[in-house]
Amino acid sequence: MRANAKILITGSRGMIGSALLRRLQTQPYTLLTPSHTTLDLRNQQAVNDYFATTKPDYVFHLAAIVGGIHANNTYPAKFIYDNTQMHSHVIHAAHITGVQKLLFPGSACTYPKFAEQPIPESAFLDGKIETTNIAYGAAKINGIIMCQSYAREHQLNAIIPMPTNAYGIGDNFDPQASHVIPALMKRFHEAAMNNTPEVVLWGTGTPLREFIYVDDLADALIHLMHHYNSPDIINVGTMEEISILDLARTIADVVGYRGNIEVDTTKPDGALRKCLDSTMLFKQGFRPQVKLQEGLMRMYRRHFIDVLQSR
């Protein structure tokens, strides 16, 4: 990205968007960060007018409705409708206004449930995806194909990083919408404060997951915007796995919870393993720097310790 460029960040108030904003604010860019009340991305005319007026050079389209298994099961219509509307309008507006480059992140949940592990980029659309997040995943698949189609037909310079599970400062702790790390952190924090003798996990605790700290993800997106020029998917992960039960134990340790951790095997596990093959990213010259325990400590300190001390 050239100096003094105009950069549009949709979803700049979300976890990833705010991390990206923190990074880019230190550089000589003009940053456009409209809120939902300023620009409804579900309104094509409003999006077209905004692009025509502001004329962004680069676009990071990070706005999305997201959530864990519970939210995906409860609000599938909202997930597929809102997300499809938003990315369709942004991609089309980027095309008609001549945006130099657009970044649209995919999601690891779009890979097949039984893909080979670690998951290569070539696994995309090579099997059925996990049904617990099919609405969100279907919207992401649509956005990926739309970017690739606009690249082929209209030469839109679109790139599609495929991030693994992100966590960190700015995460969503709403128990009805949060992903696994903030959900567990909130539960263990409350259990520690209330001296609760036991915390129960959904599922067997055996599924393996990979996580990337949000600042590392923001740095990866900036690196790719500078150095990657292909509509082919590129994975963004750490290639470091941990079981859900070991993750829970790590979070309990960070929080200082000393009670028992039990599993409820009547609840769903989701995919049994999900690790992205990020070899291509590493060959591009980028590797994440923040280890899981350090990232969890930063996250807990910001969202719980600093809050308690400020009261």
C-alpha cells in the first residue's frame, strides 16, 4: 500500500478491525472507518454512494455477523442474509469505483469437515462443511467465489486470506454470541470470583483447534495487502494445535481458577480437528509471534484485571 493512500476498514469496531486500525494508525494513511449507523452495508445504494464520495484506494472488508455454535444455530437466517448482503455490496462497489485492492477474509469453517490435516488451500469446496455453522460458512463461501469471479471477469485485485480462529483484545464476551476462548474466559473468571467448585465444558474436550492472536492476524493482513497479489486463497494460522480441554486448563490457569473441569459428552463437539496448513504464508515471509498463553494473559488483563482496577 502506498503512503498517503485512502484505506477503508469495514468492521473497524470489531476485534480484528480494531486491531488493524491500531496498526495502521501509526502509518501515513487516510483511514475511513464508518460505523454501522453511518453506513449500512446491507444497502447497495448507500455503499455505492459512500465509495463514490470517499474513493478509497484499498479496502479491508472485515464487517460480519459472527458467533459460536450457539449463535450459528440460533440465528442462521441473520448470519447468511446480513453477511451475504454486506460483502456483495462492498465487492461490487469496489469494482465499479476502481479500488486498487480489496481484502476479504474467508473463514476456516468453510473447509470440509473431514478435510486432510493440516488443511491445505486446495481443500476448499472438496467436501461437506460442518453443519453447526453452515449458514455463516455458506455466506463466506459466496464471498470467496464472488471475489474470485470479479477478479477473473473484471480484474478486481482481490485477496482472500483464510484465518484460523482469532482471539484477543476486543473479543466478544456475550455468552450467546461468543467463540470458545472468550466464552471460557468469562466462565472461568466468574467461577473464580464465586468460588464455584466445578466448570462444565460442552463436548468431550478432545477436538483440536488452532488459534491466532488478533494483533498477529492484523499484521498478517497488512503483510498480505503489501505483498500478495492473487485471488487464490491463502491460509493464515500458527500451525500450533491444542485440545479444547487443554485450552480450558490453560485459560483456568491464566484466570487463577482452581476448581474442577468436567466435560458434558451429550453436547456437540463440532469438527474433531481443524488446523490450517499455513506453509504458503510462511514462505511469504510472515510468521505469528504471540504464543497462546501470552495472548490469553494480555486478553485477560485488558478485559478483566484492568476493568476491576478501574472501579
